[in-house]
Amino acid sequence: MTPRPGLRTAALATTALVAFAANSVLARLALGAGAIDPASYSTIRLASGALMLLAIVGGQIGGSWPSAALLFLYAAPFSFAYVRLTTGTGALILFGAVQATMIAAGLGAGERPRAREWTGLAVALAGLVWLVFPGLGAPPFVAAALMALAGIAWGVYSIRGRSGGTPLLATAGNFLRATPLALALSAVSRPTTHLTTHGALLAVASGAVASGLGYAVWYTALPRLTATRAATIQLAVPVLAAFAGVALLGEPVSARLVTSAIAILGGVAVAVRR
């Protein structure tokens, strides 16, 4: 039996969100522990993602240089920012910037969210703030600005991805074009290069699986989502990452975490429910 389009889109979006959460965990393991420098992490992540996607599509590519530049402007600032920011602070800045960018683009394109969608979005945002607020302080300005830039770039990249085309070919081409940009960054950052086998393997996992395949799936789901819904469901990623930290990194489970998860996922469900 062929799955209904709505169920297929939900499955694709859920898979992509899990991959995005895995990216946060992998970055935390690699960069937080100092197993690799951020420039090398970005380069290996993009290069391994390109190789994985090229293998899938048989060497064919699509995409464009503008989209590749946006992909690089997400990946590199993300890595540098997480050297200084805590996980909660980084997630709040990143996904707040993504959401604001995509909703602004949707409104500019003529989308008019219903009251229910605004309500769900507000509940999800409140849950997200409640989740990360205890860890918020005065984040370093440069690191916060870098994470905001990463969020804006990812938001614009996602909007461009909704325009159509063949998702895998476009994503493969964008990863391939972004790799030399990352190599140039690594060359400039050579004096601070620090690379371990463990850090490199984490970067490969982030690039080949969580990034390459995850973005390809997300790119496939995006044409069937409004900008508002696409922005809202991404608010579930910090919750998924938090619970992954509990399961994989031994972080404690708190009543605040459970309450925030219910608010965020419940708000997302209200906003995207037809």
C-alpha cells in the first residue's frame, strides 16, 4: 500500500529532525571536548557529506553556488560558535534565527498563518525558552553573532530548497561546491589546527549521515511544507538533542526537561495539524 502524501511528508520531516539533533550531539562531542578544531570539523563534515551524496546520485549534481555559500555560512559559523556557547544557548540562538528567517520569508511571500498556527508556535517557543533559560547567561557576543548567522543562513537555504528541482542532486552539488570554501577556511586557520582520530570520525558521521542524508531528506520534505510549518517543527530539534544527551551522554532527566518537551512538541503538533 502506498503511504498517503501527508504521512510520507511527516515521516521525511521526522527523519530529518532526528538527523539535525544528531548533528548537535556530534558537534558537542567533538568540539566541546576539543577533539578537533572548528575549521577542520567543518571541512571534514562538508567533504564527507559531499562524498556520500555523490555516491548516492552516481556523480550527478545540481544546486548552485549561492546555495553552496549559504550551506557554508551555516556549517562554519555553527562550528566556531559551539566552541564558546553552551548547548542550550546555541540551540536557542540557532533555531530562533532559523524560525524568524523562515517565517519572515513566508509572510513576505504572502503566507498568512492561522490563529491556531500562531498559538502553536507561541507555545512551542515558550517551551523552548523554558528548556534553555536556566543555562542562559550573557553569551560571548562574537559566538552568539556567529550562531545567529548560521541560523539565518540555514533558514534562507531551506527557503531556496522549497523551490523545487531534484533534492538529492541539488544537495550533492551544494555540498561539493561548499567543500573548497571550507578547505580555504582550514588553510587560513592552519596555525590553530588540532585534529584527532576521534574528532575526525565524529565529523565524518556528522557529514555523511546526519548532514548529507539528513539534509537530502529535509530537502525532499520542504516543498510540501509552508515556511511557517517548516520553521515551527524545527523547534523540536533541541528537545530531541536534549533527550539524546540523556541517553548517550548520561545527562540528568529533570522535570523541567519533560515539561518543556511536552510544550514544544505539543505546540508543534497544534501548529502543523490540518
